[in-house]
Amino acid sequence: MSTLTRYSAIPYTGPAPTNRAPYVPKNAEPANARGEAIATTLGNAAMTQERGQDMPTFLVERARIADVLRNLAENPDLAFILPLDCFGTDYPDREERFDVVYQLYSLKNNERIRLKVRVGENDTVPTSTGVFKSFDWFEREVFDMFGVRFEGHPNMRRILCHEAFQGHALRKDYDPAQRWILTEQNVARIIPKIDPRFATEDTDFERVTLNLGPSHPATHGTLRIVVTLDGEKIIGADAEIGYLHRCFEKMSETHTYQQVIPYTDRLNYCSAIINNVGYALAVEKLLGIEAPARAQQVRLMLSEFWRIADHIVCISANLVDIGALTNYWYLMQPREEIIGLTEACSGARLLPSYVRVGGLAVDVPSNFLEQAQRLVDMLPRYIDDVEKLIWKNRIFRERVQGVAVISKEDAINFGFTGPCLRACGVPYDVRKASPYIGYETYDWDVPIAEGGDTYARFLVRFEEMRQSLRILQQAIDRGLPAGPVIVDNPYVALPPKSKVYNEMESLIYHFKLIMHGIQPPVGETYFQVEGGNGELGFYVVSDGTKNPYRVRVRPPCFPLFEAFGQMITGQTIPDAIGALGSLNIIAGELDH
């Protein structure tokens, strides 16, 4: 006999959604004050401060952008010498339709700045490639995705889409379902410029232009490097990307904030959890919320485990390319164990989609700390054994020492971050410079190396794995904080199913969140985390609706691969293969 049970529902009494009020970041006033100080230091009339932002932000006259960037970099008190990003945003209802956005970082002062140039449909922007080498590819991407042209750019052609692609995919009026098929006839014919050092050299060999990839095993079907050879020496090189381009940023505009999380997995699929965390923190910053302490510590621990897994893939695959297969099979075992721990938490392996805006999808298993301790205990042996196999190996050392060198100055100018920058002696790590999810409460060091060669990049990644283990051991010793793993806010997180089935208010909250999604306030923000390859940042623009108006990912691999042609010029093909693996180019984030 059926019975009816009456439940006394307790309505949610927390803050209501604030999508009607504009987003004002907590650090808006300090950013305003610092912006005023920067403007005073430069005394530049071409800049107008945009107040109420999360970092000093300026609107810059279109014709003066290169001068302003140069002044910011060369001013000794400011020293904004690290070019992080250059990207576009489309506002079709505005007369000056596009924003071209530049973000720079000062290693000296540990601070960021954002510049915006407003551009009409038929306007051009002076190129900034004479100031920062990094902006060569970034400007090409803005042209490819939005159609904005940069006057004076040395190679103004598409970069992510093929030459027969029609239209510009990130414009708001571009149909996301439209496809333009790449055929053999559409593949760009690339003739690399010969490096001036070798242009007039006498040679006994016929100079040959060769496609290295995308079908070469070391390029994994996703990278194409065209090299000009003089005998065995590379005297010119150019790279083509876009073979794995899925337009993450366009898909983010057609899905809700929570639905974007699985797409972040597929950026760097070797450390997907870190992508989840970075994106979720950006949206949480917009919402003005913070995940519970338990969720934050789990995020940190899984991020460090996946940082180790990312470095394992880089090192082991690189050693295979050099010819050392044993190390690959050996290192895959601890990586498999890390994947197994993630599977126990999320039910998925390589692409877990475990993080949620506001916390985690579900709590970790009851034996999470025991399994984490087992991994922390087992990993040092694998790291030490592989080190012993290679460090004194003459073949290995001759393949990596002095190979594919990049100077500290060039690495900074190309926008390097992460292990590749630290291998040039620059101790920049987002976890130290701008701590998040509690990194400031742990005792650990930032490893650096000198030389900027393939050997230095190996050294840094090996030591970073040990530092991650050091962080993990401290986290295990602390134990997990008690409490929930997601915020108690039905405008952000779904109510528990037990309440949805039994309480009218929870059923309504569930319905509203599924149908209308999270609705952050109108505004924009940027949040950065330390990914496996360097600074992984998410710039999010909200128009107050359930879908992001714009999501920009700052991909660490993009500037790394841009510099690859310069790094291998003067080297041989085997040197290029070893160097490519040491950069750890992940095609998902490279092509984003």
C-alpha cells in the first residue's frame, strides 16, 4: 500500500545570483591605483585606463600600440618583458567591432597588465612582432579567427585553419556547424627562409626541402615542420600547425559553463585535471565564490600527481624518440597508477572531467590518502632508476647537451613559461608567483637549470617531479579537511538527488540550473595556473547568460613551438627530433 510522506523543505537562504550587477573583482581598487601609477610612469597619452578590472587595463590608440608595448618592456621600473598572450574578442553591435587584447607580465615586479585596441571591420593594426617575437603567431591567430590584419606582419596568413577555409571562425556571426574540408590541394606549400648565417656558405651538397611530419612518428600526426637541409644540417625551418584544431573557444560559446569542462580535458590530455582546475577557478573568480577546503586540497593533490604524469610522458616519449625504449615501458607503470587513482575518484581515466565550478563532481574514495601515499612511496624509485640509466650514458648526453639551445632573452621574448623557461635559468612558476588553492602553504622549491638546451629541459623536469612529491607528502600528512566537496549554492551546484526527489525547492533549483545554467555577472576576468608546460590561463567574458560570451585559453605550448624553427636551425634532423620531445608539445593545447 502506497504511503505519502511529507517533507519539511528548508529553502536556500544564501546569496541570490548576481547576473544583473556587473562583475567587480576584489582587487579592482589596487588594480586601479596601480594602473594610475603605470600611466604616470609612462606619461603616455595614447593610453586610457579602463577601471574596475582584475589587473591594470588600458585602451590604447590603434596606431600607437607597438610604441606602448615597447615602452612597457623597456621602462626599467616596469619591465613588462614577458609577452603572455594576444587575442581577439568580437562585439558585432559596436562600431569598432573587435578588441585585440594584449597581456604582458613583469618578471621584475611580479605583475600583469592588459592592453586593448579597438578595431573596426576594415581597420588594420600595426604589428608588434618587432617588439615581441611571440606575437608573430599570436597575431596570425587573431587574423585567422577574426579577420583582423596586422600591418607590417612578416607572414600574414592563416595558422590554425587551412588556406581554403572561408570566413573567420570566432566571429559571432560565423555558423559553428560550418565545415571546410582540408584536401591535399589545400595543404600550404611552405619554403622555409634560409638562415642568413648559412645563406652564403659554400656547400658540396644539393640543398633539399623536406617535410618532417605530420606523418613522422615523432610528430604524432599533428605537427608539420618543413626544413631546408644542406647535407645533414638544417639551414632553414618553418612549422605548420592546426592538424588537431577543434576550436575549443568556439565550442565554449555554444555550451554552458559546466559543459565546457570536458572540453578543457582535451587541451592538454596528459594533465587534464590541471586544465579543469584552471577553468573552474576562472569562473569561480567571476562568481565571487570559493570551493570548500576539502575540494581545494583534492584539486591540488590531483594536479601534482598529473604534473608528474605529464613529465613522465614527456621524458619517456622523448627517450623513445632518441632510441631508449626501455625507459618508456618502465615509466608507464607509475603513470598508469596515477591514472588509476584518478579513475577511482571520477570513474574516468585520461579525460576525467572531475572538477566542477564550485568544487568537485563527487567526493574522493575513502582510501584516497592511502592510495596517494602508496604512489608517493613508489615513484622515487622509478625516477631514480631512469636517471641512473641515462645521466652517465654517453649516447644520451651527446644527443642532448648543447642541442637546440635558446637563450634566456629569446625564451622570454618568445613568451616561454614553465619548464622550458626555467631551463633557461628563469625561476618563474605561477604556483609561487601567484599562489592558488593553497600552494603558498607548502614548502617546496622551483628548480631551474642553465643552458637552455635539451639536457637542461630534462634536468628541470626530473627535479620538478621530486618537488611535486614533496608537496604531495605534505598534503597527505595534513589529511583531507572534513566537509563537502562542492559549494552549498543551488545557483552554482546541483542539489543532492535525495533532496531533489523530496523537496520542491530543491527540484526547482535543479530544474533552473539544468535549463538556465550558471549565470555569472557581466564582466571579464583572467585566471592563471601552472600547467604541465607553463602558464595555462583562461580569460572569460560573461554577458550574464548561461553560456560564456568568450573563453580564451592561453596555451603554454603555442609560443614554445613557435620558437622551435629557430632552435633547430644549424642542427641535424636527429637533433631536431630530440629537441621536439623536450619541449613537450601537446597538440590539443597547441591547436586549442
